Amino acid sequence: MTPLIRELAHTELLCNLPDAVLEQVAKHASPRLLALGEVLLAPEQNNEHVFVLLSGALTIHFGTADSPVIREVAPGGSVGEMSVIDGTRPSAYVVAKMPSRVLGIHRDLIQALVAQTQSVAGNLLKLLTRWMKENTHRIVSDRLQIEELSDHVHVDALTRLYNRRWLDNALERLLAQAIKAQQGLGVLLIDVDYFKQYNDTHGHPGGDQALVALSNVLKTTLRPYDFATRYGGEEFLVLLPHTTEEEAIATAQRLWDAARGVAIVSPTGTALPGITVSIGVAVSDVHSTVHSLVAAADEKLYLAKNSGRNCVKF
């Protein structure tokens, strides 16, 4: 057995094949040397070969040859199977990570080997199955990462409530749904009373803890299908779908009462004074717009502040 035959016998594509078959492969192809950084396969070039890697290492890249590595191929692995099977150009760039030796097996010989021995077909199926599993795992991982990044875009980092960006995208849609269903969309505009004074007295970490405590009140007091957002600074805006004015007022009063009793603890574990909130309530009708609805809640909040704060106005 020649050194090349021994190398071919240890590749994933050609393992468990008779020596006569390996000799047939070696007779129809010769190893090719790749320099560091040399491109073996590219989407803009046709490909008629499956390349088995005899030594060195190959990297696979989507988009461009210098994009981040998607997968690395070690000796014994192969590339080019998909483009040979479906007759299309490669979907990725394959680049030599270091000086490498590959042996290219032409499409016609691959087809002859598949017809000649079940082992080649079985090996090829295993390779493709593993490739599909790896790509499925990558797709799931990428999707989770995208969802996480999307979460960062629409969620306030401190309170973990929806942020203003999310609100700007969602409010118009929720209002349109409410008008179409002939149901009310409640808006509660909430402001922490004398927050600047609280912040000045207990420092920004203390003020942050007060905001976190209030956000927890919102999370635990609202219905599962309500939406709490950090509107800006110490202001919060709550959306209450499918809500009458009476229900919106009752919800606001529950939040007002719960906020007064919430415990606030500094980052060092020291108990801090409690807070109070002022809340303005508005509920949409068939003539409401995003601007008019928020303006109505803001007007009631202004009235609550001018009435001594620590109250609900509607």
C-alpha cells in the first residue's frame, strides 16, 4: 500500500473502502499543494471536484474570503460535496489556513464510486448529515443571538422594561387594533415624585434602585398582556389594551398604592426611603391619535403634579 493510499484510507469520504477502489481514486487524481491563504473554492467559480484534505487545515468563510471563519476542516475532512451533488457553484469560500495538501476527486468519479460501492454513498451521506446538523445548530445559535440583540435594542438596560424605541414602534399599532376592535387602550403616565431631590440625597445608585423597585411594581401588578415602558428619566408609560376608563383608573390606583409600599435597598444593602408617584390616566376612543392619547395622559399627570403630587388624576 502506497503512502497516498494510506492517507486516502483515513479520510472520512473514502474510509472502509477496498484497496482496489482507493487505487482507482489515486490513479485518476494527484495531490495538490495549497499555499497559506490560497483560495481553493469560491462562489464565483464553478466546481467539479470533492477535495479531501490530506494534510494542513482549511477554513470556510461566507460572504468574502476574509470574513470570520464559519468552520475549520482538519485532515481527513472534505469540501465541495454540495456543489458537486447539486451542480451549483460553491456557497462559501474555502481557504488554506496553512500550507496544505488536497486531492480533488472529479464529479464523474464520485458518481461512479457511488454506483460501484455502497460505502462511498454511506460515507457521503454521513458527511452531508453532519454538515446539515452543524448548520442547523449555527442557525439556531444565530437566531438566539439576533433575538438577544433585538432585546437589547428594545429593552431599557436598567429597569428591563420596554424602552422608548419599542413604544414608538408599538403604540400606533396597538391603538389601531383598539380602534378596529372598538375597545379602549388605556395609557398611564407615571412620574416619580421629587426624583431629583431623591437622586441628590441618595446618589445616582440610590436613584437607580428606586427606579428598579418601581419597575418591579409594574411587572408584578400589571396584567400579562399589559405593557410597561420606561418613557424617559423617572417617567414610565403603561399601555393597557382592551381597557375601559374604570379599569384603567383601578389599575392606576393599584400601582400608586403598591409604589408607596415598595422597599428600596441601596447597592450596599442599606434600606433607603420609599417613593411616591403621580399618575395621569387616559383612555382612547375612536377619534384618538397617538399624539392626542399621550397628550391627554400627560395633561392629567400635569394636573396630578399641580395637585400636590402622590395621586392619580383622570
